[in-house]
Amino acid sequence: MVESLSKFKSITYYVLDYIWRDKLLLILIILFLLFLVFIPGFAQSFPTYIDWNTLCLIVFYIILSRAFIISGLIDNLALRIVRISSDLYKLYYLVVFTTILVSLLATNDGAVLIMTPLMISVSRLLRRDYKKLVVLVLLSANTGSILFPFSNPQNIIIWQHYELSIFSIIMVTAPLMGILLTILLFQVFLWIRGERCRECKPVVLPRIKIRSLLAYSSIILLFTGVLLGEYRYGVIALLLEIIVLLIIDRRVFKGVDYGLIIIFLLIFPLFKELSIMISSYYRVSLYGLTLYLLSIGLSQLISNVPATIALISYTSDWKTLLIGVNIAGYLSPIGSLANMIGLRISGMRFLEYFKYAIIYNLIVLFIGIIIVLFLQ
């Protein structure tokens, strides 16, 4: 009895300490408790506010990224990138296009979860500062995920809410992605020009042991998740992943960031309820430049996924909303949940992100204004 009580106290202390150190999680939990106490009917309604398909897919990629790391596949990919990158031009451009490809298939959150540890490993092998490569991953993931309606959470929400065809979304997002990618490649060119040493000289490369069964299973799960996610079977994808990984290697679940999962779980009901509360007192129709700037500003306070949930009931101008919440992801670490995931994994600070991304972000902001004005 005494031993059980001591263990319970230890677990309780660990959980409370974990929540206290994660300020975003702490704020969301406090808000959730306040809503439960002071908003009648919230306790019964909040499960219906959650987009379970999107949430399950996000959790799917959080767990899958951990499986990739434990399998040794991430470090092995890092070695391969180092071996073929004789100079920074090859390395940086390879990072851009690899991250974009992953984000198209696995969403920007999934791409960041997979590529950020990879870039940290690459930087360690090359004995270079990892921060610029991590920022490059964040910018590339947000760029690649713009294209398809299923490549990031905000696109999925807009796609489903307005009952749009995939083609109609791509007609808007393809030109936007093309412009932003061109600017990003030029930004990379300027970064490399500023480097004193442009050669990649790695240390003696170690041998990385790959757990083949876990690695191959993770790759199959990745493509399975993409396919099931496209047809809105995220719940099935998650259940399948859990069963497979429990059988193959349970250690995967020990390193999963469960706090991040709780953050996503709380975001949907909280901001859906806020949107309902605001609409009951203040009804307005947003469109054009006003909607664009509001989506940008609100995303910098609460991130672009909650901003999408909050604004979607106030506008029929889905094109502007789509452009605004996607561009908002570039402007600050808070603007996109993918950014916060990347900084969370790498340990980077907000100011370090701005150091490398501020000029590119401002250019992207004004490009968005021009596109929105053109659409009117």
C-alpha cells in the first residue's frame, strides 16, 4: 500500500511538472477546465467538436516518426545525405525537395516530425550548427503542404467544410506553392553565399544498425496512412499502426510526445466553442484583404489550425482563408503547429527562428497580399 501510494505521488509529480514546463499545454488545460465549469453543455458537446479523422492522422504521424527514429532509419538517411552532399548547395537543395516530398505525403506536421531529427543528425555528422537546417525544414514543410487538401490540417478542414473538389483547391494552391518555392530557393542561395566554408566535410562516419523489421513496417505504415487518410479513414490508420507496432517493437511508445497529442486534442473543442460563443453575440461576414489580415494576425496568437476553426463560420471566401492560414504558418513559430513541433524537437528558441526566417517571412506576407487583391 505504501509503495503504491509512493508510486502514485511520483507519477503525479512527473505529470504536473511536465504540464508546468509546457506553457501551451498548461494554458489549454486551464481553458478546458474553465469551459467545463462555466459553459453549460460543453462537457456533453466537446466530443462532437473534434475532427477525429484529422486528430487520428496527426497522432498517427507523431507515433510513426518515433518508429522511424528507433528503427535507425533516420540516422541512416542522415549518413546517406552526408555522403552525397559534397557541398552546401547539394545539401540544402536536397533538404528542401526531400522535405517537400514528405510533406505532400505525410502533412507538414509529419514532415517536421520526420525531417527535424534527421537534420540534427546530419548537422552532428558535419559538425555544423543545426539551426539553419531545422528552419529550412520548417519553411520547406509549410511550402510543400500547401499543395494538396490533405497535406496539412488547415487544408483538410477547409476542404471538408466547404465540400470542395481536390482540383478546385489545387487551382489556388499550385500557383501559390510555385511562387513561395521559388522565393525559398533564392533564399537558400543567399544563405549559402553567406557561408564562409561551402564544403561538407564530415567526420569519420559511424555505422548505423537498422532494425529492418521496424524500418520496413514503418515505411509500409507511412504509405498506408497516406492512403487511408485521403479517404478519411484516419481512425483505422491509427488503430492499425498501434496494433502493428505493439507486435513489432513496443519501445516506440515510450518516446512518444503525449503532451503534443493532448494539445491537438484540446485545440479542436476549445476553438470551436469560442467560435460558437462569438457568433452568438457578433455576426459578421469576412472576405478579401480583411479576412487575409485577420487570418494572419489570429494565427500568430493561436496558430493557423485553431484560427481556421475559429474563422471558417464567418466567411464563404474560402480561397482567401486558404491563402491566409497557409501563409500565416511562415510568419512566426506560433503561426503553424508544425513550427512549434520543430522547435519543440530541436530545442530552438523563437528568436533563433526569426534570425534566419524573418526576411523570407516578410516577403511571403506581401506576396500573399498581392495574390488576395488579384483574386478580388
